[in-house]
Amino acid sequence: MSCTVVICCGSGGVGKTTISAALAVKWALAGKRVAVLTIDPARRLADSLSIGELSNAARAVPIEGAVDGGALDAMMLDAKATFDELVERLAPSPAIAARILGNRYYRVASERLGGSHEYMAMERLLRLAESGVYDVVVLDTPPTRHALDFLKAPDRMAGLMDQGVLRWLVMPARKGGWRALELGSEAITRVLKRLLGQGTIGEIAEFFDAFVSVGDGMRERSMAVHALLRSPATHFLLVTTPAPTARSEALHFLRLLVEKEMPFGGFLINRFRTPPQHALSPDDIPAALSDTARDALLRAHRIQSSQAAAHQRSVDDLLAAGPPAAGRWLIPDQGKDIHDLQGLAALGTTLPSPDALR
Amino acid sequence: MSLLDKRILMVTGKGGVGKTTVSVAIALAAAARGKRVIIAETSGAEVVPPLFDSLRGGYEPHPVSAGVSTLSITPEAALEDYVVQQIRFRSLFKLVFRNRIVKPFTDAVPGLHDAVQLGKVFDLERASRPGGQPLWDLIVVDAPATGHGLTMLGSAQTMMDLTRAGPMFEGVRQVQEVMADPVRSALVLVSLPESMPTSETLDLYRRLDDQQRAQVGAVVLNSLYPRPLPQEDWDAARPLLADAPPAVAEAAAMVDRWQGRVQQQADARAKLAGIPCPLLELRHRFDGSPDAAALLEMGEALLAQEEA
């Protein structure tokens, strides 16, 4: 049975984490078995789900009143633990796994590797989708500066695991010399040595020498992720707000999705200010009210009207620039923080139902 | 010691809190006081020039306003700059770093991209005019958001751990020396007066090491709403609105939410006051995105609070 994958993307501060949690709660209440994965180290998902602490292991979130079978697990990505586990699983022997895990370059790289969070989020997503335990997996994406980094991560890892690259990198460890088979190799050798020093290059080469044995497995996983991201069961939801900067980043991300042939699931437009339902005339206000209270009422009404008009223009621009039949969900500004399950469930009324994603 | 006495200000905070706004505001106010200032973007988005109706972007510093220049430091441009400085030949850089084999490898070296970006900031700090005075009195870095910001701050140390010796080690050691110097470099943490940004700011502060904590020069609390009316006036007015027509009831609910937000702001302020450095505040602007004049006014407001 296939698992639906929902990936919430968007620029920082638009409310991805809260919306991911609200989607997960909504679908669990509707009877789905849902996992929500955040990579956000700031523990904000735990705050919203009111479960105190999140960890790399799945943690059940107590959902009351769910349709039969509905359940929710939440977890926070630990990139290093996921990387270690992957190496242990793919290494041909425990001794080789230990050699990789103990390498100094690996230790620095797995914790601080540029893009390792992005890549490991994808690896974890794949594991959850394959597990057969869940109907839906929701991924709250990392706050990346370059959306591209995130989408490219699997391909970049596959590039690094390319046999040609690995073979080239392990040459010094195997033949006692840093030689490449390609044109210009001498220059490359000279430049890298001059920049990094011979010692560092040796250690990195040692790492790759051990790593070459898991290279095939890593490349397979990367290809599986690549396929998962383009599967019809996957939906990229672009979370944005009516703010001009968030909107232009959303459109930028959308172009990347199209370019990379990844399935766009629709816009979730958060913190949308709805216009007042009634016109307010000063004559409506009880005469007994103080001047300050009267002014406050008129001012609040005026501000909300102008903000709502500005937001509507912004949303119209966004939708006009997006694909014609794009799904769109407007999420009214809650006017307060959401930090419990009831708040998340309430937010869910404005979000797509499990069947709304095509 | 004031923010303007520093050479480098690293402005960071959760996504969407207004890091760029605060960076530009401080830069404009510093320039108004006679400083030569440069704003360094690190995201590649080049959002600063359009604030000054300029279409120019890129890695070369270019003026956008009296006393203020800007540049966009992308990892790619900074890496090329660094390597060419080391090996002298641009053609050799292209041969090596655009190579099919080397490219995925350099992409994977932990901290390299962040470290070369910091390296460029370091170069700006050291650049001098013919008379020997600094070319830039103040470098305001619009740094990446919290998690990535921390990685960038630690990247010189990461590269030192990784290389341990050699030319690159020596280079990043010098960068680290300037970045970790409390006299020359300070951190500015930007937050919003809402509970999640506030807890993220506190979390960021907790994750800094002692050295970095001592470098936090200011916390900026952005986008504060004014109180619509004193709470006791509102409490007195509320019962009179019990049977009000729907239009008034609706407006009353808006005022309730507004008062609630102001209360939440007080909570945020109290929590952030726990960070031992000046807490500077900026009011919410109901009139949309600030223009250059408004940004200068915001910067002046920040500096005035810091001096008070």
C-alpha cells in the first residue's frame, strides 16, 4: 500500500512547523496513520504538539477523538544518528562500519556536513515511507537559505558517491600517491595540496577508502529518494504568507519544483488577514463609551480593513503567477500563537483534507 | 561599549523576524553618524539593493546610499575569491573547482562554504584606504537564520578542527581570531514578540559558547504593536458592548486580540530581558514594508535606545 508524502516548504518564519503539525493532527483525526518529521533543531514542533521533548525515535502523540485507526507519531531528525545508522546498515562488516564511524573526517562531516541535514531528512523520509507503518508522512523542511540545496541534496550525495569520484579520491590510500586519471590531474593535486595540506588530504582519502564499500548502497538510497520525490504520491506544499518577500520566495521555489519535475501540491497561504464582515460607522458605537475605547474600535477596524485589502492583492498576485489550477488554502491570521493540540486542530479546519491533494 | 564601536556586526535570528531590516537600519544610522558602512548579504537573494531602488547586485561592493555600500557574498564567489588569492591563477581555479570530480567533493567539505563567506567578511575588515585607515568602519553582516547562522559562526573553528595545520588552517585561524574578538565583533540577535520566535532566540543564546555569549551586543525586539488603549479603560468599556450591534462586536473582538498581543509582547520582553545585553525595540509599521527613510528612522531609534 502506498504512502502519501507531504513536504511543507517555504521561507523562514512563514509557519511551516505549525502548519506541518496541524496537517498531521488533522489527518490523524480523520483516521490516517500519520508521521510528522521536523528537522528544526529549535524544538518548536514539540512545543506545538505539547509533548515536551522530541527525539530521533518516533514518539506517539495522544490524539483524542480520532476516527478509528487514526494515530500520530512525531519525531525530530538527528542527522548524525541517522547517518551513523545508515553507515551501519550499508557497511559490509561491523569492522568497516567502525572504521568509517571512527574516522575524524567522518565525525566532523556527519555533524556539520554542508547539506547533511537536508540529505538525512530525505533518507529518514524514505525510511518512514517504506516502513508500511504510515498512510501519510509529513515533512517539515529545514530552513535552508537556498531552496535548491534542499532539493539537490540527494543528487549531490549521489554525485559524491559516484564511483569515478570515489576511485579518484581513494587513489592515494591505495597507491601511495595522489593521482587522478583525468586531464589536469597534476594541477588539481597541486592546488588541493597547497590549500589543504598533505595531512588533511590523506585523512580525507582514508575516509573515502573506507566509504567506498558503502558507496553503492548510498547511491541506491539517493536514487530511491530521487524517485520518491517525483512519485505521484508525493505533494510539495508551498507555505507562504502575504508578505512580499515570502511571496517572491514561494514563486522562486515553485520554479525550482517545476524545473526539477517535482509534484507541486498547492499553496498554503498563512497569516491571511480576513476583511471585517461588517462596515463600522461611528454612529453604531454606544454613546456611553469613552473616547479612547471609541477610537480603539475605529482604529482596529480601519487597520484590519487596510491589511486585508493589501493581503488580498498579494494573494491575487501570487495565484496569478502560479499554475492556473493550483490548489490554494487561505489560513486566516490566528492573532495569537498556537501552542497546543486544540489550537492545531482548530487551525486544521482551514487546511486540505486527506483527499484534497491530487 | 556601543555597537558602533565594533568593526563587524553579525545580525541573526529566526527566519522572517526582520534580520535584513535591522541590518540596513543600523547601517543607515551608522552612516548618518559619519561611518563608512558596508552591508554584507549572505543568502544570495540580493534584497538590499532594491530597498534603495538599485538594480545592481553582485560580489563587488557598490554604494547604495551616502556612506553605505553593499555586496552579496555567495559561497561560490567567496570560494573562487579565496582560492584565486592563494593560487593566483583564475584559469587554474576554474580547471580545478569546476572539475566534475572536485566539485562534489568541495561541496561536501564541512563548513567550507560558510568559512569562505566569513573569510570574505574578514577581508573587508582588513581592507584599508591609501592612508592606512580602514576602508570600512563598520561591516554589517545580514547572517543566515538561527541554525545555519550558528553553523556559520562556528565554521572557522570547524575548518580548524578539520585541517589542523597547513595554509588553510592558518587562514581560518586568522579569521577566527577576528570573529571571536569581543572588541571587534559583536552579535545582534533579532526576535519578534511572539512566543515561538522568543523561545527560539533564547534557545539560540543557550547554544552559543561562553565566548560568543559575551559577544552578544544587543537583542532587537522587532514589530511591537502599541497598546490601543489602557487595559483598565478597555475593561471599563467592554461591559457596555454586551448588546452592541454586530459591526461593533466584531471591532471589539479585534481590540481584544490586539490587547492580547500587547500582553504577549510583555511576556516576550520579560523573557528576553534574561539575556544580559541591551534589549532594543522597534515598533510595528502598519504602513507596510519600510522605505529607506523609514529604515534610517528605525536605525536612529535603535541607536538612541542603546545610548540611553
